[in-house]
Amino acid sequence: MPKFGPASTERLATCHPDIQLVFNLAIQEAPADLDFSIVCGRRSKKAQNKAYDEGNSHLKWPDGKHNVDPDNPRDEEFPDKAHAVDAVPWPELYEHMGKFRRLADHIKAIAKREGIDLHWGWDLWNWDPAHWQLGK
């Protein structure tokens, strides 16, 4: 049975509790051949702007849902938690859309079952299959 390693666990802990719930259930309930990793949770200003500069994000700091701006919190209840996470099938194969789609179906089913409004980057923009975010 797949389980998160220390790096994935640490990255997921920077995310909103609803994201943590869905992804913890997703890894616990994943079949043995559907392992995945958390590659990004909350991003610093430097990391967000680097992602933008490299074309991996369309948003600069602090506009991305990975961002937590202490001067303008997105969420009063969880002001230090990101509203986005990036997860990839393990091993990391960004070009393997079949694995991303299978992982997405698994995550969507859990989010729906738990009543959590979670959206996949590929469904939102037809790119960024690693990205998941709360709300629209």
C-alpha cells in the first residue's frame, strides 16, 4: 500500500486542512499501483515568482493559491495554509497523462465523497496536471 514519505508529509502539512484530508485519504485508499507524491504545498514569494519566471505558474506572488500572504490572508481560520497543492504520480512522470488522469479520478472521487470543493488544474486550464486547488 502506498504511503507518503517525509517530504510529501511535510509539504502537505502546509496546505489547508480540507486538502490534507483529501490527499491523506487518497494515499491511504490508493491501490498498490497508484502511488503518488506531494511536490508542492505552500510557496514562498521567491518560489512563486521563480515558478512564474520559469513558466510553471501563470501567477506572480501573492496571487497564486499556493501563496500565503500574512498581510492579506486568504483564509482567516487557517491564515498560514495554502489553498493549493501539487501532486504527481510516482515516479514523477509529467508526460504520462494516463497516470495523471487515473490519479485525478481517484482524488476527485474522494473530494466529492467528503464534500470538498477541489479542482484539478487540467480541468481548469487544460494544463498543469499536478495542480489541485480549493474553490474556483
